[in-house]
Amino acid sequence: MRLAALLALSLSLAAPVAAAPPTPPASIEQPPLVRRPAFPAEFPVGRIVDEKLVAGLRFAVPQPADALKMPVQEPTEISIMGDAAATEEQMLAYLLRRNPQPKLTGTPAELVHAYYEEAEREGIRPDVALAQAFKETGFFAYGGDVSWQQNNFCGLGATGGGVKGLSFPDIRTGVRAHIQHLLAYASKDLPTVPIVDPRYSHIRTNRPDVYGRLTRWTDLNGVWAVPGKTYGQEILLIRDAARAPDGSDAALHAANLRLMQAADADAYIYRGLVYLHRHAYDNALADFTAAQKRDMKRPAPYLGIALTHAAAGHSKDARAAYERYLKLAPDDAAARYNYGLVLLDTGAADKAAAALRQTVAANPQTADAMNALGLAQLRSRDYRGAWHTWADAARIAPENADILINQILLAASCKDAAEKKEKKKRK
């Protein structure tokens, strides 16, 4: 009942964004329409905030930014030939996350393993070749001219207009044809096994302009796919998403393997991020500290330590860690936003507002930072400032539920200024 009363009171200050649409015929069942109320941009004249009521309400705090990312190589520098960056387990896990039931003539594990064996034999990057297959088949959902029964994983011979392209007898042969087709573009060395790609000889004989000359994935732009201006970049984005240091067992296994190969700062940061996503905060701190010792001038380990302290609820330690990091990377707006949230959590509302204003100045379209700034203003008792900030944030992100909740709660906390004067007279 109290929530309903607050909502009703707040909506008295608001108007619907748009008029309701015409009522549909009774025979057509329609979902209920929920319209966002429109609040005035400025604090209502003649109203004041009930501070006792505000103190008892739970305003919505936005989530921190995912501020620490592993560095990725420039797409135009990544060669078709080379070693995998993502493990076989990571690529399989990513496929099944995107499509739990891929359409295949064998098992998903069989497919992924075939890519790693066939590509590694020819010196092709297996993870990126598989990412290309993910892109070409829609993670093996298909739906285009090629059907899943063809074992054609890269659109070989499918030129559009209903042309189904080539077919292969099994998964292994289809994978081998894909790898051989890539090899024809990337190298003049012949395949090490019998040729099964019918298009290989065509490229070698009739396309001297591309045979063995397209050595990078972005060189396939406009060649493998037309117009395909960002074809190679999109493939690499898929591969990078698959190898991201999330909290999965596959990522942890990959992190441990990476450390066995080279115990450098990058490897410790990668595993630290995996542990952070797994909420294993002591392990994450240990890895970020190890990375810090291996490269004292690098800012990333300091950020990892700050993120871990914040996630573990150690706000004072997080505050100190963010301050050390921001001395090294003062232009990191995402980290400064997170720092503002930590300051809010430690009760330093004025300092939080200053940090968040810097974030908003760096990126005026950051609705979450504006929402957090409104909270800092609210806790500093700058209610008019909070009202105005949330109105600006709502214009940027009208679908943001946290901003709407905070607008509703602040509006519900308003009362007539005359009411307060009347109470004073009675006393």
C-alpha cells in the first residue's frame, strides 16, 4: 500500500509521454501498455522535500562499469596463419552459450575438435576459422541457402539467389574444405593432405590477384563476402568474445594454461579477471598483485585490485586503490565513475559528486554516471540538483528503470511548502 501511495503521489507531478493508442478490437489480445511518466525538468515550484521520508527510501544505485578489459590486437594486424588464442574448450562453450542445439550431422565437440586438428595441421588459426564458421552459419542455426545437412560451414559455392553451394559427406571433410579454402588465400604452400575443396584449384589457377596474397583476416573484406567491408573484424570480435576472461570453467582452464606457458603480467591479469567473475576475491587479489610486481608501471593491475576490493564490499580499500590507479590513468572515465560509486558507498557524497561530474563532462551521454551523480546530489541534500540531473538522464536513456525509480521516489518525497509553514504556525 505504501508503494502504491508513493507512486500515485509521484505521478501527480508527471504526465504521460504520449497519448494512449486507439483501443484495439476486442478479438485481438494486447499486452498491457506501460507508459513512462514525464517529469518536469525543474524542481516543482512551491514544493519541498520531506527529508525524513527521503532518508528511509531505497534509491536505485547503478551498477559499476566493467572497466578492466584485456588488450586486444588491432584487427588489421592479425594474420590468418598462426596459433590459437582461444582454447578448444572456450570455443565449444561459447558456441553452446549462443546456440545450445546447433544443427550438425555430428556432435558440437566433434566439430570443434575437427577445426583445431585441421587448422593446426595447415598452420591456420583454428579459433578464428571456427569463429568464421559461427558467423557464416549463424552459430549453426543456418536459415539461408545452405542447409545443415551439407556440412558446408563457410558458404562455399553459395553465391545467393537460392544457390545452395557445395556439400560434403561429413563434418571432417567440410571442415577440411573450409581450412583449405583459407589456405588458398593466405599461402602458396599446398595443403598437407589431399585437396577436398573444389574451389582451391580455381583460386590457384585463375586468381593470381588473391592466391596466397590475403594474409590477414581483414584482407577477406569484400572478397569472401561482398560488400563485407567489416567482414574480418566481425569474425575477430566473435573470437575475442569466446576467449574473454569470464567466470566459466573453460576460462579458468585457459587461464591456467596461459600461465604455464608464460607467467607474465598479462597472464596474471587474465586469471585475476576470471577469479573476479567467479567471486573468488582472495585469488583475484593475489593474481592482480602478482601482475603488479611483474610490471610496476602498468596501470591495469591497480585497477584490478580496486575492482576486486569493491566487489568484495571493502569500500575503504577500494577507494584507496582507485585513487592510486587514477593517478596513473586520470583519463579513464569508466574507472572514475566506479570511484564515484565507491565514494557514495563510503558516505563521501560531496567527493562522489565531484568525481561523477568529471565522468559526465568526459562523456555527457553516460546515463548511469548521471544517475549516480543525482544520488550524490540527493545525499548532499541538493534536491533540486538531483531532480534536474535525473531529468537530463531520463532524456538520454528513457528506458533506464533505475533512473525512473529514482525520479518516482524523489517526486513522492515532495510536499507543499505551505504545509510546513502551517505546521510551524500551529506549534
